[in-house]
Amino acid sequence: MNDVELPIPVSRVLKASEPEARVQRIWRGVAWRRAERGRRNGHRMALLVASALTLVLAVVVLVRQRGEPVGTAAIPSSIDAGRDGREFDLGQGARMRVEAGARLDVLDQSTRSVSLALRRGLVRFDIQPGGSRQWRIDCGAVSIEVVGTRFSIERVGGRVRIEVERGRVLVRGEGVADHVQAIDGGGRLVVSGEPDAVPLESLSVDVDSGSQPSPPSSSPRSIAPWLVAARDRDWKRAWEALGASGAAKEAARSDDVAELLSLADVARLSGHPNEAVAPLERVIREHAVDPRAALAAFALGRLLLDSLGNPPRAAAALEQAIALRLPAALTEDAQARLVEAYARAGDAARAHTSAETYRSRYPDGRRLAQVNHWSPRE
Amino acid sequence: MLARMPPEQDPDAPARVVPAVPVGREATDAELVTRALRGDRWAEEMLYRRHVDFVAGLCTRLLCHAADAEDAVQDAFVDALEQLDSLERPELFRRWLARIAVHKAHRRLRRRKLHRWLGLHGSALQEVLLGYASDCASPEQLAELKHLDRVLGGMPDDERVAWQLRHVEGYRLEDVAELCRCSLSTVKRRINQADVAIREHVNLEQVSHE
């Protein structure tokens, strides 16, 4: 034995908090078990007052109903509304309208629950109270649980706005006060904070990389108007200042990492995602030793996956981001998105390998449900 | 009688008056219990969030197995939220919840013992104390935690649980007796027996004899 004593109580040298992923997982289990108990109580009473024949029929109906998919109200696994919005009748009085430009993925759907992921845009829900299904919508760092209500969710990058017209929703996320907030009819909540809402050039660098980012070029020429507007976070003005073909010219001309990242931000955040590709690729290709190259690769991967519909290239960019030593806080996201990229590219084998990597590194990961959706466990 | 729909899911329910919490002050457990009893699901979740770290840590350390502990924690919260109306003193929610959680843990330990007796081998026990070590624990303390895990793992459950509740979780003797649902003298005997075995192998702070 060494000379150092453990204190009494020993809890003085133990952690007091649990990982957030575990906390959320346990809560989902609690909600599910309570719903199951409620259903069992209801059925038990129905059997007590029914005749023997009705009892047999009720048992048969119970067995058949377990695990059935939503049926005629099934939602497509991925909805990209394009130019026109689309409306869906979800059964049990529930309706959903996916507005133009919005993109929604279905993570899970059954008679018991529906779990959706809003990637971008505006979706309106009208869900009648008292239905048998639990509804949950993930929007990056925020998730919304529906009790029975009319509400809308809009996601632009990492910024999520929830407006409730009737009823109540519960909003959960690390950026939410107390990790959970209740929004009632007439209420609104805006949550932001995911990395993709933050301009790349302002993200801090992992100091463990051993190198510091080079400051923006201090050439004697005056600062370009587009760059001034970008520093003011006025993306629309910055884009207008670039003019026609200006983004392409700047991407070819500039050799400064900070400027190239600013250019990508301007293109991306002013609604021109295609024009963000070239500057990001230059950073990755010509400045791979710069710590920001990993961030550029990650941004490119997400752009290609979410906005430009190119999963194979997205997978390549995400692989590069991980290989270039993305900061630890983003690596989990990158690994999860990689699974999605391979799955959507039709490469099931690589999707499976990436999913296994994710599951072994992050057994309690916050993207586990998405990973399992894109590449289910065998 | 059929289970009633919670008020906030029942469109025909009369408008409820849920007491407001004064702005700028965190709701007490008693206030949250009152709100939860009136169907406020946010209050239920706040009760959960406020106490889940404590309950999950307690169950994991008693059961020495993360997955078993999660089951026990879920069961404990389900029972607590479903039986809130039986809580006579809402301000003692945490203590009442701890009692439920330890009871759930005991049930699992008894089940595990039965499985062993039947020759059904369960999952290996985990080094939970070492797994819960805080970032401030010194390497020497980590080594002692590992020894403690090993010694506790080889001990009868009754003695181990009593000793852990007293000397790991820090409960008073009377509370340990209540949580273990046995007499004070039984608890003292179990703790002393465990203590003798543990102190042969683990360097622990000296405490007064019980």
C-alpha cells in the first residue's frame, strides 16, 4: 500500500456528474417505460369488462399491432422539398408541411414513436394531443419533443427557431438553459451554437497542434470591401461586393488561409454554397499543415452532403477532416456524418465500417441514433 | 378505471392553474413535485435532471455494472414519477428517490445471486469506483480505488452495499439502515465486517469506530 489515503467518504474523490448522452438515454427509457405501463393499464381494464370471446380477440389484436410500421401514414425516409413545399398526412390527425428548401430525414418510425432530423429549412407540424406515438425532432444540437401541438421549427445552419402556436413542446440540448425548456402556445425559442453557424475564420485552433494560425495577410494593399463586410458578418453585402465571378477570382487569387476561409463563409452564409467549394478545397490542398485545414475539410464535407447533394465527395472530405486531426469536439460529428455520407453514396460496406468505428469510440455518443439509422447494427 | 390522459394531452381538460415560480429563483423540489402532480411534464423532467447524476452514480457503484445500473435507474424514476402522489413530504423527494433506487439495486443483486446459484453466469463486474475517479484524484488515489474495487468485488453483497452506502456515498448509519431495510445493529455489524477486510488491502482515512 502506498502512503496516500483515500478520504472517507470516498465520494470526495469521485465524479459527481454523468455524461449527457447517458442522461438522455436513461430519460428516453423512462418515457418509454411509462408509456408502456399506461398502455398495459388500459388494456387490462378493457379485458376485465369484456366477454371471453372479446378477450381472445383483444389479445390477437395486441400481438398483431406490436412493431407494425406506421402503415398508410408512413413518411418517406428522406424529404427534400426542393422548390415547392410538400404536405404529409401522418395519421391520427397529425399533419406536417415541409416548406420549400427544407430537408428532413426520418430516423425511426413505428406505431410507438416517430423520430425525425431536420437538416435545414422550415417545417410546420400539427399533431393532435392524445395520439399513441411519441414525436421527436432532432435539429443538430437541439431536440424537440412533441406533446400534442401546432408548432413550427426552422433551422438555418446551427440556428434553430421553434414557435409554438398551440399546446407545448419540450426543447432539449446542451445550448438550452437547464438542458430542457418547455415552450407553450404563443411562445418562441431560438437556439444557436453549432459549429456550422460560426464562421470558419473565427473558430479557435486546437493549441495542441503546436502551431498558431497565421494572421490575415498584412499586405500593403487596402482591405477589400468584401472582406470588410465579412468581418462585420454582413454576408449579403460581402457577396454583393465580390460581384459577378468575384468569388471564383478571389478563390484563385488568394493564398491566405484566413481570407480563403472568409470567402467560403461569405459564399456559404449568403446562400451560394457552390461557390464555397473552391476556397475550401484550396485550403485543404495547399495548406494541409495548417490546423484550420481540418476545419475546412469538415465544412466542405457537410456542405457537399447537406447543400450540394454529393455524398461520395462529402465522404472523401470528411475522411480528410478526420485524418487532418479535427479538434476533438468535432470529431464525433464528423465520424457520424461519414456514416451518413457513405450510406447515401450507396457504399454499405464503408458505411458499416465507419459505423463500427463510431460505436466503438462513442458507445454513448449523442449521434448514436443517427449512426444506427444509416447503418443498423448487425 | 381506465388510465386518464394527462391534462396537457386532454383537449377537454379545464384550464389548469400551475403555480408560477418566482423569476430569478430556482424551483425547489417541493415546487417541482407540486407542478409534476398537476401534469407539468417540464417539472417531471427537471426533477429527473436534478437527481439523475446522484441516482445513476449510486446505482452504478452499488451494482458494479453500467447497463444493470441504467435499468435500475430507469425503474426507479418510473416508480418515483408514477407514485409522486404517495410522497407525503415533497421536500424530501431526493431521500425518497434514493430509497427507491437502492431497493431496485437490491432486487437486481438478489436476481444476480439467484442466477449464480442456478449456474447462469452474468456479465463480469466492472471497476466502477476507478471509472468514477475525478480528474483531481492523484495516481496514488487511483491505485487505492483499484484495490478497493477489487476487494469490494469479492465481498458478500450485503456487507458491500452497507459499507459503500456508509463510506463511499457518505450516508449516516441510520440512513444506511433505512436504505438497506434492516436494523441499525445489523448494519453496524455488516459495515464493521467489511471494514476489517477492506483495510487490510486499502489505505483509507481513519474514522471513529461505529
